[in-house]
Amino acid sequence: MWHFYPAYSFLPVGRRRRRQDIFFFTEQLISVIEENLPLVPSLKMIAHDIGQTGFRRIIQRIAKDIELGNSLYESLSRWRRVFSKLYLKMVDIGERNGNLAEVLRHLLNHFQRMDKFREKGRELWYYPGIPILYIAGVVSVFLKFVIPTFREMFAEMEVELPTTTVSIMRSSQWLAENGHLIFCGLIVIVLGLGIIHLLGTKIRRLGILFDSLLLKLPILGTVIRETNVIRFSETLGTLLESGVPLDEALETISDVPMNRVFQAAAKRMAGEVREGESLSSLLNRRNPFPATFNWMTTVGEGRGNLGESLLQVGNFYELRLNSALNRIVAIATPVLVLMEGAFVGYIAIGMFSPLMLMAVHLM
């Protein structure tokens, strides 16, 4: 039961809008619970204030389900494509423990922190990505469309072409002859990665193998690992601070979207915690977490404030990762500027040198 939500909501822009809808709904729900207002009429009023038609209808259906005698958790569970398993788990814990408003406040803070981190990471990747695409696009346009015009012009001249010009002309000719192969190759690569991703979602071991290879990549692997450490720490800390038992919290994290190596580790640790193992003893064994995370978590568990320590660990790694990404952007900025300048200069020298030689020859 999720057909009311528009298809675009599962695209990047739509997912961002959907998150904002859920944030607004959660904020309003917290206020309703804290003020002890009647839930069903309040949900109908919240739905009235939601601008997105699909989400408004979902809230109205939830209000009707509660009116029929279902709990909030049961009513929300009918919309699992909209409300994540983490969201539903927190609502269930809050209803059972009688502290729903407090639990939702923890959950909302967690979602807002993760949303800011996600947006920050996206902004930091915009600058290297856009100039690289710009350079690749300009190079392709010059070699495919501009250089052939110069080649026809130079063919009519009786001037020996410089080595730079010859290399540019050959590159243009090669691109003209093999452009379709490059395009087909890119399509094959994209389709291949898509198939691997699809198989990884269907075959658990293959997905874990693929994600473990990503963690071993230079630079990018470190970024992926620390991003998942932040998500793991923030989510587990939020669950523990909300009163969720450690084994249930780890079991819930195993279904939170993240690298499948971390999901498998969380699921394995959940079973071992049920058997009486402590989290610190499990972290000292082979696992995908860095040593600093293991040490800080062990200290927090020893002091009896594991949830708070995990939130601090998440903040620590978030600051460290943001600093690293800022350094990468700071280094990439002059490098990309130099690349753009070198390309323009190389094309200018290669294309205008024969014209200058011809002018000298005529003089």
C-alpha cells in the first residue's frame, strides 16, 4: 500500500522532498503527543497542512486506521515504502515504553543530523564532479566538431604542421572513427555495474563481496568506510538512547541502508550479544570498524553510557571526514584549474601555430 506516493518521490529530488515531508510530520506528531491532543483529529489537521498530495493521503489513511482501533505503529507499518524500518522500530519502542514523544525527538534529531551530513557530502562532491564533466564535454566537442574544420583548412595549405597540431588532428580523427565504440563501451560499463548491483541485492554473499572490494579502494574506500561508521554510530546511539536493547538495536541496524559488510557485521553481533557477549569483546575481533571506533566504543561501554559515546563517535568521524573532503576539494581546485588552462593552451597552440607559420611564409 504505497501507490498514493508519486513515482518521482523515489528519484533523488523526490527522496529529498519525501524526507522533508517526514520531518514535518514527525515534528507535528511530537507536538501533538507532548500536548496530549487527540491523535486522530490531530493527524487529520497535520494532513491538511501537508502540501504534497500523496503524503497527505497517506496521513489521512493512517488517521482512519487509528480510528478503527489500530495502534500508531500498526497504522504506519502499512506504509513500509514510506517509513523506514528504523522509524517503525522507534515508534514501536516508544508506544510500548510510554515515551513516544521522547523517542521521536531522538529519531528526528538523528534524521536531521544524517540529512545535513548527506547534503554536505553532496556539496563537497559537486565541485570536482562538475569541472571534470565540463572538461570531458569540451574536449569531446572540440575533437568531434571543431578540429575537423581546421583539418580541412590545413589540408589546403602547403605548410608543414607542427607535432602538436598533428597529435590533435589524429586524436580528432580517432574519436570520429571510434566515438560509437566509446559510447557503447560506456553503456556496457553502466549496465554491467547495474547488473552487479542488482545481483548483489538478490545474492547476499555476492553483495558483501562487492561491498568489501569497495572498502579496499584507495581514498574512496576510506571515505566509504568512515561514512558507514558515522551512519552506524549515529543510528545505534540513537536507538540505545531511546531505550532499545543492544541486541534489538543491532538487529535493526542490519536492515538500515549502508554498506553490506557493516550490515552483516551488525547482524552477526546481534546474535552474539544475545548469547551473552559484550559489544567491546566483539569489536576487538575481526570487523570492518577502524581501531579508533573500537577504542572509543569500548570506553563508552565500560563507563555505562554506550549510546552517548556512540553519538560522540559519530560526531568525531563526521568532523574528520568533512575535514578530509575539504582538503580533497582544496587540492582538486587548483589542479582542475590547471587542467582546464593546459587544455585550452594546448588546443590554442596546436590550432593557431599553422596559421602563424602560414602568415610568416606569406610575408
